[in-house]
Amino acid sequence: MLRSTSWLTSTIRKPGFWLIAALLALITLPHYQETLQHPAFLTNIMSNLGLTRHSFERILYLGPIVWAGFLFGWKGTVVTSLVAFALMLPRALFISPRPLDAIFETSAVFIIGNVLAIAYESLRKEREHRIQLEKTQQELRVSEERYRGLFENAHDAISLNDLEGNVIAANEACVTLTGYNFEELCNSKASELLSEDSLLITVAIERRLLRGETTGCTTEVKLIRKDGSEADIQLAISLVISNGEPLGFQYIARDVTQQKRMQENLHYYLQQATRAQEEERKRIARELHDETIQDLVVLSRQLDVLASRSKELSDENNLMLRELRQQTKNIIQAVRRLSQDLRPAALDQLGLLPALDWLAADVTKYSGIATKVNVIGTERRLSEEIELMLFRITQEALRNVWRHSQATRAEITVKFDNTKTRVTVNDNGKGFNLPGTMGDLPKEGKLGLAGMQERARLMGGTLMVQSEPGKGTTVTVEVLS
């Protein structure tokens, strides 16, 4: 109702409305004058067409009806035709000598006027549709040109393949990456450019895309260049769809060979640095055990000999001697503990589980946190590097429990499976909020956890941390063994 009122108000304010009203008035006034005579040429035309004067005047009403449709659309046509019908009807009913003919003509004018308006509205809509279609086609052409420009000038290699794996389009970067020219690429299959293992990976991804299980996937594969050399590439695969039907696949490849080699070099460097660090720990621990502790033991025995002659010493000297003996024993214990902490002899001589038993007993003794070791599965010895990595991660996890968690209990669980070994350290401490990703650990000040993650990664293992405030912390490291 409000919309109709608004339309009527806006229509009345337009000059075309008053022109149509004036035209209706100019047609209606003579229509009701009986004595009016048309010019001779109009009279001749009407007689030739078999029309009476009033029939011709009724036909004139088609003018404002059609014009209203042109200016105001179908609503203007309907309103104007109703007004014209209302203006013609009194004469047809009450004045015309042939009422039936007059009513028929009046109705015909009303119907023809609306039909013409509807036809015009259809033509107008068709024209608007054609204009919109041309505009859309122009936009598509511009979009296609823009996409082609992006496609041709993209830094990454892009190729389009049909569902059978044939390369149907490729950009300049793809030519540079593969070493093939455009003609050679477009006469080849994608399977010819990938290693056997990489082909299996891409086929599996394509099947998932066709089943609708994913909209796109990124993986690393091996590319075989024209000269036979291999390149490590990061490959993004997506499905090309038109009208709901799959047409092919789009491959976007980025050469990460140099980046991967740098990562491998860094990985190797960190491995060597970690090994050197452990060798230095081992050397220092051996020197402390074989030299420093032995020298302190000798010193302790000399003090014992001196104490046996206490009768020759004053009371003050005896007291000082006893304090020196006790300080020497304390130093021996501290140095022995430092040596064990640097490199437990049990780890090298007996293996991981005895070393973890010693670690749990040490934590219980010096921190008061009840710590025990659980073993699941059949115990077995692992490689020296893996045992050392698992021990260091467990050691660092318990150190965090001791320093930060305010826990009263901790457990170490070692699980041996057929192909992997898992060590879990959990406590009943206060817990903490984990950062968004493990990569944010250093920024959050969790350097111990970051170091544990790096150790696990160097050995090809994985580290998982679970913690919530008030619910304790669980650290799990898993490695193939």
C-alpha cells in the first residue's frame, strides 16, 4: 500500500502525467459534442475505413494509453486505460445510438491499449536484458583478459589439464620450470612430468577433488625436467568446473628446490650442533667423574687422616676440620649430581629405562614431587641418538614440572609399539594456556618447550603438548624406532 501511494505521488509530480491528463481531456470533450464536424480529409479517411466519427475518437484514446506505458510502465498503462474506459463508457451506454457497437469498441480500445503496453513492456525488458547481456559479455571479456594477463605473467608455473591428464594450457613460468616449450607441453601428459611416487599422490588428490571431498589441496612432489633433472615443487591442485560439470584440473607449481636444500642444510647443521653439544656434555661429565670427583675424594680422605689426629689439634681447629670435611662431602655430591645431569652413566651403559628410573628418583629426592615410571609393551633398546633424544625431552619436561607447575605428582609413561616408541610426561600442576601454534612457543617465552620440539623434529619425531589452567600439563613425544 505504501509502495503504491509512493508510486502515485512520484507520478503526479512528473510533467508527463499532466500532459497525458490534458490529452485525455482534449479527446473526451469533443467526444461528447454531437455537433462537432471533423475536417474533410479526416471524414474521407474514416469513411474509407468504415469508421464513424465516435469510433475514430475512441481509437484516439490509444494514444495516451500507449504514451503512459512508455513513460510510466505497465502501471501507467493500466491506470490510463481504466480512466479512458471510464470516460468512454457513459457515451457508449447512454448516448450512443448503437450501444452494443460502442461498448464493443470501448472494450476493444481498453484491451488493445493494454496489449500494446504489455508488448512494449516486453520489448523494453528484452532491450534491457540485451543491454545487460552485452554488459555482462563485456565484463567477461575484460575479466578473461585480466585472468589471461595474470595467467601469462604469474611467477608461479600454472598449467590446465583435462580429465585425462593432457596439458591443454601453460604459462611462461611453466615453460621455464619444466624446460619444455609450449608445443611440447601441450602435446604431453602431466604424468610424464612427475616422478612415480609423485604421480600416485596427485592421482589420489584428483580423485578426492572429483568426489567433492575437498575444494583444493597442496602437496610437495618431484618434477622431472626435460633434461632429466629433478626439482622439488610445491603443487596446488584445484578442479576446474563449468556449469556444474568438471572440465579438468588446474596445477599451480612453485619451485622450492633451493628452499628445501637450505632447510636440509639447516637441519643437518642443527643435528651436528646437537651432537657436538652432547659430546661436550659427555666429555665434561667424564672429566668431572674421573678427575674432579677423584681429586675431591682424595682431599676428603686426607681430611679424614687429619681428623684422626684430632687430639693434637685445638677445639677450634677440630670444629673447622669437621666443617671442611662436611663441605667436601657436599661438594662431591653436587659435582657427582652435576656429572649425572650432564650425561647419566646409566643411559650409556644400561639404556633408556634405567636412565628414566634414575631421573624419576632424582626428581623425587630433590623436589619432593612424587615421580614414577610406567612401561607399556615389550622393552627394547633403541638407537643411541633416539634414546638420548627421548631422555633429554623427558628431562626438560620434568625440569619444567619442578620449576613452574607447582605439581605434587608426575608420571613418565613409556610405550613400545611395533614401529614406534612414545614417551608421555604428565603432572597434576597448575597448567597454562597454550599459544595458537607450536611455532609461537619462543615468542611466548616457552623456550624449554621450543627446544624439546626442535629435538623431536631433528630425530624425525613429533611433540605434542596439552595443557589447561588448573588441569595440569601433558607432554608426548613419539618417534619411529
